[in-house]
Amino acid sequence: MSIGRRKILRGAVAVGFVGLFAGVAKIFSSQNTNTPTAIGEPEPETSMASTTPETSAAEVMAGNVISKTGELGVGETFEFTSAAGIPAILFKSSSEKIYALSRVCTHEGCSVNFSSNDQTLICPCHGAQYEATSGARLGGPGRGDLQKINIEVQGDNIVELI
Ligand code: FES
């Protein structure tokens, strides 16, 4: 091999190494710049800030919305299924008095029906009767009063508290 060819070959090898090092350096530098950006991104703070109002709204609306206060007139009732999965009835006896009772008879569990004529809840199975204003057992078979459903007026909503 002549001296001229050796010089050309050394030059080509040197250029190749320089290019190789430049490529490797570029790979490492791009990896290094990505890592701090990912860690330093303000996403957690942004998402925390956006969840705070939602959490507050969820706290205000804790429970199941049964009805809107405006949808139930004074003297009207509304049958619904409670969060526990039992039949229940909502009463609005005045603009201030809204309450709910379980419709599960304390005798053997049939669903009682509201009678607006005598303001009672009557069981169709064996005739137990309950006072509609309190759920107190008035007569017939049974082992106690109807269970009260825990409700609350929250703004425009009537909510079952869970
Ligand atoms: Fe209601 Fe028997 S189940 S009276």
C-alpha cells in the first residue's frame, strides 16, 4: 500500500469515528433532554387544580338524587328504589316537610301501598297498616314501624344520604 492510500484510509477512518461519536452523542443528548422535561412537566399540578372543584361539587352532591324539589307538589308522593335496593316512598307534606319511608312491610316483606284517603300505608299481603306521616305500625301483623330513609334537600334536589 502506498503512503497516499494510507493517508486517505486513515482520514476516512477518522471521519467515520467522528461521525459515529457525533451520532452517539446526539442520542444521549436527546435522551437527557427528554427525561427532565417529563419529570418537570407541570401535569400533576394542573390535574390537581382541575380536580379540586370537582371534588367540592361531589361533596355537595353526596348521595343519590331522588327528585327535584320543584317536581314534587305539596301532598304528592313519589315511589323510588333506595340506594340499598328496597322500594321506598317520598312524601312532601308541606313545603318544608319532605321525608321518605321504606315500603317494605315489617311482617314478611311485601311492598306497602299509600292510601291518600286515610293517609296510611297498607300492605296488600296480610293487611298491616302504617301511619304515612311517621311509618308507625297502626295494626295488623308486623314487627315494628317502617324504616325511615335518610334524605336531605340539597339545593334543588332531594337526595338520599348514603
Ligand atoms: Fe305485610 Fe304480611 S307481609 S302484612
